[in-house]
Amino acid sequence: LILNNDTIVDPLILSKFRDAAQCYPAAGVFGAKIYYYTEPDKIWFAGGAWNEQDLDFMHIGQGKPDSERFSKIREIDYATGCALFFRREVAEKIGLFDSRFFLTFEETDWCYRARRAGFRCLYVPEAKVWHKVSVSFGGAQSPAYTYFYTRNFLLWARRNLPVRQRWQVYRDVASGIVSRLSKNEKGPQIRARWFGLRDFVFCRFGKMPERVSRALLTRT
């Protein structure tokens, strides 16, 4: 079990994951139903899905009240590392997370590797978690989150998407940044996006470089 330290879990979470693993022997990765800690009846994650039309990921059910719609086990594209249960055989076959990601997309990449290796990925609604979202970043809108999301999304695309979709992602991310810079936007969010793109291009992965951290924290 991989579990974020900014979570509260249902006491039965391990038994529910174990039951699902016994019922679905072809599955190797299992994701929890995750609620917002501050709104305990509202869904944050009921499975992850890749949207080929929008070229982005979505958290199924995000922001919606819990309902019967989110109460069935189903196959998903990935499980968030906020609460992720897996068979030992998966790690023995594909290894663990790629340290180049450091934060964000490491579990997404890992789930895609697991699926390519023949393991199904399932959403388990009876395994419940309440998440204090993005505490590690100082909030989902922090420059640190934007930096890692931009850089690692591009790295994930390079490793997991077919060539056409991969280049569409590159183009969309780069053109969005150029468009905002051309309008003379200089806030911390656009700087974080630019640093993320630049470090992806130059293959600077892992922990955020100190020079980037200083630039995001000290410039206005």
C-alpha cells in the first residue's frame, strides 16, 4: 500500500483492497475512492482516465457528491498514488516509481507500465480515503505544483503516448506558454510553466533545482 501522509483512511481499507485482489486475480493495481478532507462527502478521485480528445487526464467524479454512480468496481487508466494498493508481482516485474518524476505523474507512469506488462488497474470504491489535497505543494495552485505538473506531464507523454499524441501535447504546452509570454505575463505561474518546459527540454529531472526554487520564491 502506498499512502500519502496527508490522508485519513477508513479502518477497513486494507481488507477492502485485499478482497478486490482476491476477486480479480488478473488485476495488479488497485485505487481507492478518495474524498476531499474538507468536504467529506464530495469525490476527489473515483478513478483516473486519459481523455484523448482533450489530451489530458481527468479524475472521474471530481467535485461531485458521492452516489451510486461511483460505487462499482471498474477498470481505470491509472490509480493515484494518494492511496494505491498493488501486488508484489507488479513491482517484481516492472520495478518501482521512476525517480525522475519526483512529484506528480510518477504513479501514472507506473500504472501505464503495469498495464503494458499485462496487469489490470481497478478502482475499488469500498476502499475509502479522505485527502488534504496538495499539502506537499502548499496548494494545488502553487508555483511548485505548476512546475512539476508541466515538466512531468511532458515526461509522461514522452514515455507513454503514441508519437502523434505526444507531439500534440508538446505543441499545446509550448504554444500556451509562448502565448502568455507574448502578452507580457510575468507572474509566478507562467514562470513555473516556463521553467518546467525548459527543464524537460534539457532533461533536468528529479527534485526541483535550487535555482528554479529561488526564482519562483523571490521574483514578483
